[in-house]
Amino acid sequence: MSAEQDLKKITSSLKSQSLPLTDANASSLLRDAKRKLLLLNALTPATIAPQNSTLLTLARETYEQGALASIRAKDSDSFTRYVNQLAPFYEQLPVTAGGDRNKVTGLYLLLLLTQGLYDKFHSELEALTNRENEDQSSIENDPYLGYPIKLERWLMEGSYDRVWKAMKKGEVPCEEYGVFSDILTSQIRSEIASSSERAYPSLPLASTKSLLFLDSEGAVVDFARSRNWIIKDGHIYFPSATAAAGEAGEEGAEQEQELSKMVIENTLGYARELETIV
């Protein structure tokens, strides 16, 4: 069997949905695939004849499967390396060449979002718009590309209830996107906690549990201690609220407080809806 035929067999195994791979098995297959690429002198598109579209596609598929395996293994550095390796292949192959381009690109946008790299997120989004030669609303219709774009907008708006809903298992576009839910959950809890401190001097313990989407009041107590909140008589008191108000200008502080209240009320409303459904 030739090296190219071996590579086809390996990429088929990597893409197989019928038999999910363990992280170790995926790593082993990827190592074999890259050895075949080396033998075929096909590690980069620069060394592949432009007319050899089959080999270009096999190399691209290898790196795409490596990127997806890295996300499942929660290895963001490895994923980023695969994204960089894919870039020249995506430049050479037409947008209509198929594969997992939009899935990988959407995951990269999501990674930038969870890392707080908003400038780079918007640079990638601008490049994406130019690549597709379409406006952003058209790109948002793609399930893989639209997901991180909408999340970023809702996070900037403080519409955390919409982000919570989008992160539910049935809402994520595919398994790999769900990997980022825990990271986003932690970020959102921190943002909601900061909004609570600005909006109110205190909140009932039970409301705070719903607000932060925590499973028990014990978890609320642990979270409260991590923020140096005071728990007394079934309420949580935010000691930083008074100090923050004193530092800000009176008009600016009032506007910020109203915005924070709106964020909290929207999130609490969604939490109550969930409790009613359950």
C-alpha cells in the first residue's frame, strides 16, 4: 500500500463517527499521519504540486482532525499550532473545498473569546468577512461561525441569560464547542458577581444561587467566600458596593448601577424560567 493510500486510511479513521477515539488513539493516528505527510513531502502546501488536489486535501484533513482532537483533549496550545498550520492550506484551497474549515475557524474564535483576546477576535472576524466576501449577518447564519459571534455580542451587552441558554448542551453546534462551556461559565459568574456588587448592597442567598447557576447553597457559600462577601441571616452582603460607589462620580455611578440591575434582573428571570421548567 502506498503512503498516500495509508494516509487516506488514517484520515478516515480520524474522521470516523461510528467509533469515537480516545485522546491517546487520536494522538497515535495523528503521529502516523504526519509521518506519511513527511514521506510524501506534503507537510506544507508549498511542497505540494498545485494540481495535486487530492494530497492537498489529505494534508488539510490531517491538520483539521489534529485541531479537533486538540480541543477535545483541552490542549489550546496544540490547537493553535494546528490552526497556524492550516492557514496556508486554506489560502490555497478554495472556500468551497469542503472539510471542517468553518468548524475549526469558529472554535478558534471561541478560544480567543475565552482568553479575552477581543482585539484578535475582531481581527479574525474582519478577515473572515473579507474571505467570504459577505456581510457579518450572512456569516452568522453558519452554525459554527455564528455561535462565537453571537456569544461575543451578548457578553459585551451583558446579556448573560442568552449566553447561558446558548451554552446548554442542545444549543452548542457540536461536541468540541461544549469544551469551552466551563471556561465561559466561570467568566460569566465573575461578571455577574461584579454586576451584583455594583447593583445591590445585598441579595437573598436563594436568589444568588439561581443568579450564579450554582447547584447548591453550599456552592454559593464557597463562591461568596472567594469574593469576600458577607453571609448573614440568609442574605449575602457585598462589602465592595459602598466603596465602589464612593470612588465613581455620582451620575456615572447611578448609570452603572442601573445597567448592572438590568443585567441581574434579566439573568434572574432566565434562571427562574429554568427552575419552572425543571
